[in-house]
Amino acid sequence: MIKHIVMWKFREGEQENMLIFRDRLLSLRGKIPEIRSMEVGININPSDRSFDAVLVSEFDSLEALRAYSENPLHVEVSKFCKSIRTASHSVDYEI
């Protein structure tokens, strides 16, 4: 099993779009079969060194994670995110 974690920093003034992004990302559950679990959280305690939002998700394998990443539904959501974010970092590890 693979845990996939992504954190994002969004541009100033993008709070409404950040919520739209969160909802679009969460809507992928049930539409992309490779997703085993998915949580998206908005930071409730922001600081200069923190990120604005996080995704914590699980996949059966790296191949399943790649299939999710390449799925056109995910690509569309990712494209929207790239238009409003300033930074992102991710980590994938085996559990």
C-alpha cells in the first residue's frame, strides 16, 4: 500500500478557489477506482512556514498511483490547482 501526501501553498486572494479545488479533488473519490482513501484538509492554523492545504491518500501500488495521476479527471483538477498555487510538495511511502 502506498501513502501519497501533497501539500500546497496558494496565492493571496485565492481562498475561494482553494475551497473549489478541495471540493473538486474530493469529488474524484468514487470516480477514479485506484483511490483507496482520500482526505483533503485546509490549514486552520496558518503561519509563515506552513502550507495552506494537504491531501492524504492511499493506493494499492505505485502503478495505481501513476494511473490516478494520469487519469484525465485528476489531470483537470491538477491543472486548476496549478493556476492558483505558488508551491507544492509531495511524499510517497510504503505502508
